[in-house]
Amino acid sequence: MRVRYFAAAAEAAGREEQTIAAELTLGDLRAQLRHEHGAEFSRVLDRCAIRVDGATLADDDAVPATATVDVLPPFAGG
């Protein structure tokens, strides 16, 4: 799957995207990202929306290995 990070999530992850070659549940993906990117990223992730191919999934839903996952922190302004 292609994981894309935006704004503060990209800064905390130290990259704008990465590839994960596996199918995971959304909950397992969150856990893997927290482990891989550390405490600062975990704090940012707590405030982020995660969209999988444009949809919102539950933590126990499968994220296909072919999916595009967007990690989106809250946006300010208008």
C-alpha cells in the first residue's frame, strides 16, 4: 500500500510517503506506523484522519495492499 503523509504528519514521519507491502487492518497499520516513526509521530497521528482510497474505515477493516492511504492532520484556516 502507498501511505501518504501531509503537513504535520509528513514532518513527524520525516517523509511524504512510503510503501508497505502487506495487507493489514487499519488498526494494525496505525500500530506499525506508531512503532516505526516514534513518539512525536504518535502524538500527531492521534489528531489525524486516515482515508483509505478516499474512504473512512474502522480499525478492524482490512486495508488492501493496493490501497492509497492518506494521513491527514487537522487543517486550520478557511
